[in-house]
Amino acid sequence: MTHPSRHKRKKKWHSLYIWHRYVGLLAALLTLLLAVTGLALNHYTALGLGKRHIQNEWLLDKLNITAPATANGFRSHGHQAVLLEPWLWLDNKQIAGEYSKITGLVSLDGMLILSTPGELQILTMQGELIDRLRSQDGLPNAIRRIGRTESGRLVIENPLGQFQADQDILNWTSLNVDASWSRAFAPDATTLIQLQLRWRHQSLSWGRLILKLHSGRILGDKGVLIMDGAAILLLFLSVSGFWIWLRVRLRKNKKTR
């Protein structure tokens, strides 16, 4: 006849074994996800994951990748700069970098001058960068707008007033002059739709998606909790597996004796 205490211990042992088995099945799925995404992230540069972007519309919709609803821009002599934050396009060419605001576009001596609050970009008519001017180059900061005088000099305005550049756009003089100021405009519906499509197609790289999968952040805070749960499950498997191994080992040693 089996002693009641032995029966209880046997039942607990069997329960632990069952829990170890089913927790292992669940943890295996999460571990597979972690392993595959981890391997991909280890070879991030070699696989070009940061340069390859998701362009499948169905997947972008499922991931709630939505372009900004509005854009703003400036025109000058048949050219236009349009900002769909954080990316900027000059005519149909994207300008390198990320932007939160632009303050004007002016055509000057066969060049285009594009302004942000803290910078002037001097570009060719084809959008190639010639030079950048910042405060360390003597440029007055916090630019509100830019324009040009009738004589073809560049003028900027900031909270301290107006400043006119010399012919080489190297030195600035505080001077109030009559200027033709660059004015903002809203792109037409067709242009906006085209830019929104391009925005979506370059907004999420495969590298970022794999990183979101690896961390669980693709599901937001719930996903992070799921991955935390996976870590706890693996800890449970480690402890329960060691205990099962130890119990079997002790039983074998006991039988040997």
C-alpha cells in the first residue's frame, strides 16, 4: 500500500513535469522568434537591414504606418521645396537629412538658397548641395524668413531684425531693406499624395521592424510584457529542468545503492 505522503510527492512531481513540458512548448515559440531576430540583428550591416525599407502597402497598413496629413513648402522661380516631416523634397528630389521646419527658398545667382531656423543650404538648381552655413559661420540664428533685394542680395529676418548678406554670403549687416520675401504654400492634392506614398515607403526599414519584433515593441507595451513573460518562462524552465534532472539523478543513485 502506497503511503499518502509518497502519493502527494509523486503527484507534485508529476505536476512539475507536466508544467515543464507545456511551458517548454510555449517558450520554444518565443525563443525561436528571439533566436531568428537576434541572428538577423547580429548581421544588421551585412544584410543591409537599415537601408532596405518595407514597401508592401498591406503590411504598412497593418503596422499603422501613416504619413502626415499636411505638408508645407516654398516656391522660387519654378522650383519648390516641400516638407513632409521629417523629410524634405526639392522638386522631385529628396534632400538629405531630417527636418522639423523650413523657413524659405530663394533663387540667387543661379543657385537655390534653402533656409531652416538654424541653417542655410546653398544648392544647385538640380538640388545638389554646394555649402551649408550655420551660426559658427557667422550666420544670424533663429531665421524666420528669407528673401532677396532688387539688387540681388540675400536677406534674412530673425527676432533681432533683418540682416543683408554680402555678395559672397559670408558677412551679414544689420539693415532694414525692401525685400521680396519667400512665401509659404500648401502643395496640391496630387503632389501631396505622391509624397505621402514615398514617405510611407521609406519610413520603416527591415532593421527597425526586426528590432521591434525582437523587443516585442511591435505590439506596444503589451509586446514588451510578453517578452518579459518569455524571459520568466525561460527562468522557470531552467529551474524546473535542473530540479527534474537532480531528482532523476538522486533516484538513480538511490537504486544503485
